[in-house]
Amino acid sequence: MGLNPASHPGITVRSPTLEVFRMLRRLVTGLCVVLSTLALAQGKPAAPNKDAGTPAPPPKPTAAATVKDGLSTPESVLYDAETDTFLVSNINGTPLTKDNNGYVSEFAADGTVITAKLIEGGQKGVTLNAPKGLALSQGTLYVADIDTVRLFDRKTGAPKGEVKVAGATFVNDVFAAADGKVYVTDSGLKAGKDGFEPSGTDGVYVIEPGKKPKLKTLLKSKDLNRPNGVLATADTLYVVSYGANELHVLDLNGKKKAEPTKLPKGGLDGLLLVGERFFISSWEGKAVFAGKPGEAFVEVVSDVNAPADLGFDVKRNRVLVPRFLDNQVEAWDVK
Ligand SMILES: [Ca+2]
Ligand SMILES: [Ca+2]
């Protein structure tokens, strides 16, 4: 009878099959420990190495130029390619106060002051209360001012008339189209107990130029959600909502052409078209977004508090951002 090693108390002889099985089990267990450790490491941020110090965050992008001198509640920036300068409207006070102290300043592209007050309320026969949107057409500067669009000589700043926007409570933006027509928005806001409240007058108008400029109503609708920035191409009118995150697409008669495009954030103000790209400023996002109607907009300028009506320096490819609450204008390089 042969010896049964497994049953003998003093002798341990391993069967080869059992040994292989045990080795495999150890390997698998070890592998599981390694894998679960790796998984944990991936799920958890690495603990900061105190000896090496916490690595510094990458530097935040900054504006290429900043203007701080002589600004008081700047609302709009308009770049004039002919002179390579830019104009800034200064509300100087609150947006709806008829204090006749508003002014328009002119700066070189690097931010140097050229004329501190090219146009000033209360001086040289000028009335100007709370200037907002600016537009330039055939040597005439159009300035939005509460319930009126005022006209001035671009070079001298001399007054050249005015167009009352009957029924409007908050004339905000003006845009000069290639054919000389000037489009106007009424944001439909009035002073309330806690800041501004809707007046229900939301609308878009057009001024037809001439010896006696004529105002025409294109659309009055609360669906525009406090219309602010406006621009027109040869066949389309674009309007952004201050009370929403919408870019509205209309025909030149104010009829809806397409569903509004939604932006990542609302409180929209400035509206520019550069090539085929739209640039839109957002108070809610403290940012400037870029994109095309019907497509996703991306953030191209960040960390700009209260960015109002944008300008564009075509020579240097810079978005000009008036920071309404900070009394400064910034020029940002964009690709
Ligand atoms: Ca004022
Ligand atoms: Ca505006």
C-alpha cells in the first residue's frame, strides 16, 4: 500500500496542481490591490507636496490696454477706423437721470486721452443727459440718450439735431447700417423701487436719415426681453436681450426670421459682427462670448465686471470693453 502523503500528519507534500492554483490566487489578489490603489489615486486629487510648495496657477489673461482716466459710467465704445481713435459715452450719474452732464470722450488706440470731452451736456448748446449707444454715419455721430437720439458733428462735436423716440423709456443702443439707416433699441425699463423694472415698451426703431430724419417703429414686443445691443446686415437685424440670454434674428422690417439663439449666460449688452463672428457681452457671465447665430457661443474674454456696449479695433483685432461699474475701458486681444 502506498503512502498517502496528504493524510500523514508529519509530512507535507504539495501537489503541483494545488501549488499552481495558490500562486495564481496570490497573483490575482496582488493585482486587485494594485488596480484598486490606482483607481483610488485617479479618483482623488494628489495631495500637495509640502516640500515642493503648491504649484502656482497659470497667469490669468489680462487686457492689452486699460483706460481709467476721465471716465464716468462708460456705456459704449465706438472705434473710428478713419482716425484710429475710439469714442466713449459717459453717463456720468445714473442711466435715466436728466442731469445734462453726460459727455463723449476720444482716446488714441493705446488709451491716451485725445479730447477729454468732445461733446458735453450743458456746453456749447449741447443737451446730453445719460449717453449710451454710439453710431457713426456719414460724418454724423448718433447718441442714444434716455428717450431721444441726439445727432452731432463727428469732428467738432457740434449738435446737429435730435430724434425723439416717442413712448420709449430707455433708449439704449444705436447702429448705423451701410445704407445710412440707424437702428435703435428701447430696453423697456424704468426706475423702480429696487433699481429698474419693466416699462413694457420694449421695441426696435429705425431712423431714416435726411434733412429731417424720420423715425419708424419696426417692432414693439415684450418677447424681445429688454432689447439692448442691435446690428443690421444687408438683410437681417440682430438684437440681444438684457433680460435674457437671447440673440434675436429679425428681418429689416422687424419680423422674426428664426428662433433666438441662446447664449451660455444672460444680461446681454454689446453686440458686434467681425467677419462672420458675433461678439456679445454678458453682465451675468462677466464675459464676452463669440459665435454664430444657431450655433454654440464660447467665452473669449473672461472676468470683466459689467461689460456694456462693445467696440472693435479693426487694426489691432481688439474687443473694446467698457466696464460700466468700474469707470474703465479695456482693450482685449482676440484671435
Ligand atoms: Ca448724467
Ligand atoms: Ca447697451
